[in-house]
Amino acid sequence: MNQKPTITLSKPYPYLDPGNYVARCVEASFDWSSQWRKNIAILKLEPLDYTGPRYAGALCKFYALGRNPEKPYAGPQSGFRRLLVEANGDQPPSLEADMDTFVGLFYDIEVVTVTKDRNGKPLLPVHHYSVVRSIHIHKGGL
């Protein structure tokens, strides 16, 4: 009997209650995105004080790192560089950054719900998902 192959699905987008949370970065990486044709930094975050409904998927903050596939770049006004300065507590000591700088640190994040597609058309509620709108180093205690 010939068995049909299964279809592999992408991981689900997270869907959390919108709000401000304290989160820990559990993984940080970057990679070339062939879809967007640019390098993208990815910070995977776990909210510590989230008490809403369970969610699936990884909550991430994304940063663009330039369109040269061979050389990721964070310019002086980039959000990535600004967060790196916050994480270091000062200007970077060299012209190269290591993604491990972000891992294990705590951040104040703002989570918002995406309700429209990239063309501005409304999404059905079943397709809503959450993104990290803003992120800064957490200054308070835990």
C-alpha cells in the first residue's frame, strides 16, 4: 500500500495577551532570510510575569542586519545597536558583536497583537498573533 507523504507545517506564531512584561532572553542568533533578502537577528524571549492563556510558539524580537548576505551590519541608528549598548551598559568595545551578549539578560518588553496582514488588510481573529513592539534592558528587581 502506497502511503502519501505528510505536509510539514511551520511552527505556530505566539498569541499572548497584549501588555508589558519582564522577559528573559533564552536564545539569540542571526541568519540570512531568503524571504526578506536580509540578515535578521532573532532574540527568543520567555516572559516571566505572563499570567494569560497558554500560548504556543516562540516570542521573538527581530532586527534587520543589512542586505549583504556575507556580512551582517548594525548601523549607528539601528535598534539592534541601541539594544546592544543597553546590554553592554556602554558603547561596544569593538566593531564586532556576539549574540551571546543578549542571552540570560532580563528585558522589559511590550507585546502587541498583529491584526492586519503586511498589506494592511484585516486578519481573521483566528490568524492574530503577538510580536514584541519594544524591548529595553530591565532595570528593576525580579
